[in-house]
Amino acid sequence: MDDIENIDQNIKSTRVLKIAIFIMTLLLIIGFCVVFITIGHRLSNDTLNNEEVAPLNNKIAIESSQDIISVTSDGKSLIITTTDVTGSYIIYNIDKKTNKIISTIKFDK
């Protein structure tokens, strides 16, 4: 009698396992389809970024005693590092999209 109950329980657990595997497989297939459709849609999108870029109308006052150490860009902003005769550093952070100075950081020596 115990063997019959064990067999029934094994059949139920394997049936539940098969259903769970089927559901997970469907979710994987749907997920991959969504990813590939999204990539295809973004690649076939022909709209270009036609926003006008405003000219840099901000003047950064760099004195004759200051030297520009580096000018770097991280994609969204332009970072200009200067130093003066005392060895103090001034870092200008400029937004590329609006061409406005976001922040100015001064490190005194």
C-alpha cells in the first residue's frame, strides 16, 4: 500500500516539475523575443538627433598667471583643470548640452 502512495506522489511531483519547466521555458522564449524585437526596433529607427547645439557663450576668465593642466570630457560634460602660481587648482565643469558652467571647484594649496 505504501508503494502505491509513493508512486502517486512521485507522479504528482514530476507533473508539477514538468509544468514548472514548461512555464520557465515560455518565459525565456518570451524574454528573448522582447530583447530581439527591442534591438531591431532601435536599429531600424531612422530618426536622428537634430537638436541644435548652442555655441559656448560662457567666458571662463583664466588669468595670465594660470595654466591649463587638462581638458577632459566624459560624454556629458567638459572638465577644464587650471592651476596658478601658488599651486592651487581650479576645476570647471561645463555641461556640453547647454554649454553652461555646472560647477567650479577650487583646491587651495
